[in-house]
Amino acid sequence: MKRVIVDFQKLNDEILELLVSKYPYGYSSSDIIRFKNAAGEWVDCAEVRTEDTIYLVKVSKRLENAMSDYEDDHDPDEDDYADNEDIEEDEDDNQAYY
């Protein structure tokens, strides 16, 4: 199995979707893998897997924001009635009909 360390700036939609699916409410400290890199610096990562690859995604505030933004943009349950042109409002009772 291939192992890949991914920085936030190099995330593609596939890896971002895996992260959002695995951690829909965010990740906690127990989800973090911590290790020293070749330069002797501590690196914190969240792990996601595909059939052939283990991805360690470097954790940062920007990663959390990207996950949140991705989830907001790809939420199939989100109803946005403000842009719905099929809404008719009955002037007599001020109710909207779809």
C-alpha cells in the first residue's frame, strides 16, 4: 500500500471528500497522527485511506476551513429556496407554494 503525505495546498477534491466523509463533525486530538519529519519538525496529520493509498493530510486551521467550505458547497440536503424561481406567493394569505 502506498503512503502519501499531503499538504493542505495540494489537496484535490477526492482527498477532501474523503476527509469530510470520515470526519463530518471535524477531527479531534485522538484522530491526529503526530510524527517527526526528516527535518526533525513535528507534523500533525489526519489519516484517510483509499483502496491502494494511505493519505496523511497535514492538519491546520486552513484545512478545517477547507473541509467546512467543501461540505457547504457539496451538501445535497441543503435547500436553498431563495434562488427558487418556481415559488409562487398567494397574495391573500402570504403563503408560498412550490
